Amino acid sequence: MSTHDSTINRDSQAYWNKRATTFTRDATSDYERWLLDLLALEAGDEVLDMGCATGTLAVPLARVGHRVHGCDFAEAMLAILDERAAAEHLPITSHLLAWEDDWEAAGLGTDSVDVAFASRSLMAEAVGPFVAKLDSAARSRAAVVVPDSLLPSRDPRLLTYLGRTAKRPQNARKVLRALRTMGRIPTQATTTTVRPMRFSSFDEARADLRRLAGPEPFTAREQRLFDAYSAQHIVRRAAESPSGETSQMWVLDYALPVTWVFIGWRTDGSPRG
């Protein structure tokens, strides 16, 4: 997981730790299938999943025989991943690791895995050093999936209602620039997903919606608008948990689409994509 800041904001660990219980665990959506197809892993590949969360991708990869290093900076996410791996005796090693940490010290330095990827977890302003870390760790291939529309940490509909604007992210362009500097030849593909907004309480949902308005403080007028907007658009609905139990969750009553671009490249000098 990552923030949109130039470096990982350690304060956001609390946010992601709290989200762990409701975070998607199973690779059943079109997005996960899309990404797994693009990764096109070969039998026996050892994989680094940077920003693995609760194992949405790490678990299905391990189930088909890949040894997976699941990395995240949220302890609660990794705790769930460890429970899942232990329950099925899966070859997953979890690492409490952020982008700016010492990957060598974590055993994930140069040529430590066959394939290294980051799915929707590279949101930094300066992506070059982090792209280089993935490239260095991977013996054969690396990939990232980054936003190609307004960041998932912003809600364009709410921003318009408040009279605020947000800049279109440059993540994909920056990744491509970094790869050109490294002499890598990228392949690309795009898809669109809907940002999940599922929370256990109204206050939790409201706090997350506030985050989607940006870090700038509200004016008195914006606060009044936001309060009315929250009351109108945060609603209570039944939801099924991973265990199959039905519970009441607080959700946003409209979709938040995000366009993503997959950028993959060879790290071994091969001309193949």
C-alpha cells in the first residue's frame, strides 16, 4: 500500500491497518484476473508482490505453486495474509516493508526473485528510485499498475461539489521515463475498476470520504457542503463477508471509477515483453 506523497507517509499505516478487516481478499474480480493474465508467470517463478495487502494476488499465485514474497507496510494486512497462508500451508513469506525501506536487509535485493510487481501500490511523486528497486530485485521481469485517471485517493464528484480541483496523475508517464533512462522496453495495457467503499460505521466512511477531498483544510462553507454530502451519499447496505456471513456495511451510493495502466518490462536484457 502507498500514499500519494513523495515518500511513504508512515502515519497512513493506521488507516490501512484499520481497513484490513474489510479489504478484498479473493482474486475474483475482473481486475485481478486481468493482471494475473498480463503477468503471465512461468511455472516455478518466485515472485515479489509489493503492496500485497491481505493476499488478493499473493494467495492465488501461491496456490498454483509460486513462492511469493508478500510485502506491505501495514501490519494488520500482513497478519491476515499470514493467517491465510498458514491455513492452506502456502509458500508465502510476508515482509513488513515500505518502498523506501532497505530491501537488501529484508532479503529482497538484487536478483532475489524471478518476477517483481506492484499492483496499485506505487503512488509516489518520485517513482524512479522505486521502479529501480523492482527492476533490481527481479531476475527476469517486473511490472507496475499505476493510475491513469484521477488518483483513487480523490473523488472527482465530491471535489466538483465542493468547488475544488485535482491534478491528473503523472505516474504512468514517470514510470515510462524511468524505464527509458534504464534502457528498458515496456509493454502496456489499461483497464478500469471501481474503487471499493465499504466501511463498518458511518463515521469511518465519512472519514474516508473526507480523505478523498484532499489534505487541504475545509473552509466553513466547504465543511457545511461536506456534511450535507456525507449524509446524502453514505448509506447502509447488507454485505457478505469473506466467510459468507451477512452484515451491515456503510457504502458510498455511487461508483468511483479509476483507470489503471499496466506497465511491464524485462529485466534480463531479453527483447521479449
